[in-house]
Amino acid sequence: MLPVDVDLRLVRYFTVVAEHGNFHRAAAALRTAQPSLSRQIQRLEKTLGVRLFDRTNQGSRLTPAGAAFLPEARSLLRLAERAAVQARTADGPGTLRIGYTGNLIVTAAVRELRRRHPAAGVHTHHLDQSGVEPALLDRRVDVAVARLPFPHTRLSTTPLYEHPRVLVMPVTHRLAGRRSVTLADFAAEPLVRHPDPELDAFWRIDPRPGGHPAPAGPPATTTEDKLELVAAGDALTLAPAGDGHSALRRDLTSVPVEGIDPCRVVLAVRPGDSGGLLDDFRAVAASVLTP
């Protein structure tokens, strides 16, 4: 019989390790450290009284006990999600927690949802780009408005709108004042690096068309650091049009970039979640949220 004190968070960690077959890749997907993930799985194994994985140089293989536990673990997580949805639906007018990233503005959609459901609890929470998936899976938010790319393999996403990308540069840069530029115009110039590999590849267009690597600029972890590097002439950076990067400093300007993919803003939810306030917010967001 399954112990009554089993931690659902550990069960979810187990399913992710099982899906990836490797603790390192699973830790990256969960945005946690590998030693911490190993300790959490050991806690679950101790709770269950069985070994779930055989660790090898090639990765991690499910033991017979782990293989038997996996479908039950997935069923347990689905039941927990369904129970949470039913509980929120039955709890009077309901509550919706809306996440958003960067400087995306969700005010118009939140205001309209509150107008339609004045008795409901509609709350907003700012999220880091890399924290969207964990926040949804951990049920800290019910829906998120975020700009791709971000980890979302276990989420359901709906496109909302697109932003062209602009090149941010000092006002004294040779390209400042142009009506637009192409990638060829700044192909040799380094762009600020991002700590997340997927974000870095998108915002530096790396690799470049033809497969050669993009010039590597200095790293930055905050918008302020990024703008300081650009203003100092150490690198340029790409940003969404209308993001306000160049407006934050009088010594910076931006120019539209032609011929590259735009960045896309999406609405993200847990797979299978629907109904009530969530469906209303989905409809409202699609109609009132624009670039």
C-alpha cells in the first residue's frame, strides 16, 4: 500500500528522471541541482522502501520496482491535478493566479476578468523566464503569459501575439539612426550572452545561417547589466520591439532588424486544465493583449 505521507513533489521528480533516463538532464529540466535531485529521489526510495533506479555510467535505468511504480506515479499526479481543479471550481466564485514574465503587461486582461467576475480572486505574480514551467507545475500560478523561448515541454501553450526584434546600440554607433538593419549589418559584432542556453541561442541567433557560431559577447544576468555593456560599447543586444530597453537610457537607441524571426508571446497552462475563470482569461487575453 502506498504510504500516506508520500510527497507528490518527489513523485513528480521521479517521473521526470524516468522520462529523461539521466539525472543530469532531469535536473536541468527541473531547474534544480543534480545532487539535490539525487537526494530527493533517495528520500522517495526510503519512503517506499525500494530502490527505483539503477545508476550506471550511461545513465539511470528503472529497477523492476521503479518500472512498476511509474504508471501509478503518473496516475497519482493526474488525480492530484484533477482534485485541485475540482476543489477550486467548487469553492465559490473561484481564484485565478496569473503569472507574467519580463515587462509584459497583462493589466488590460486582468481588469476585464475582474469586471466580469467581481467576486472572484484574480491575482498576478511576476515570474522569471526560466521559472514559468516550475511555477505552473508546482501550482503557484494557474496560467502564465510569457515570451518564448522558455522551457515548456510539459505545458500547453496558445499563441497571443508577436514582437519584431530590434537591435539595441549606443546612440553613437555606426548603425544608429538607420530605418532598419539586417543580420549581415552586424554579423561581426558580439551580442550580450544570456545564462540560459536556449535564450542565448535565440537572442544571439546562434548558430548563424550557414551553421557558423555567433560572435560571443560578455555575459549579463540582469537587464541593467546588459544595458551597461551595450552603452559601454562592449557588445550589442537584441530585444523585443517596444520593450523599452533603449528608452531606459538616453545614451542608447534601437533599430528594427529585418529578416529574422520575431519573438512570440504565448499563454501557457498545465495540459488538460480548462473551465471557469481560466477559459474566460484565455478568451480575454486573446482579445485585449496586444504588442
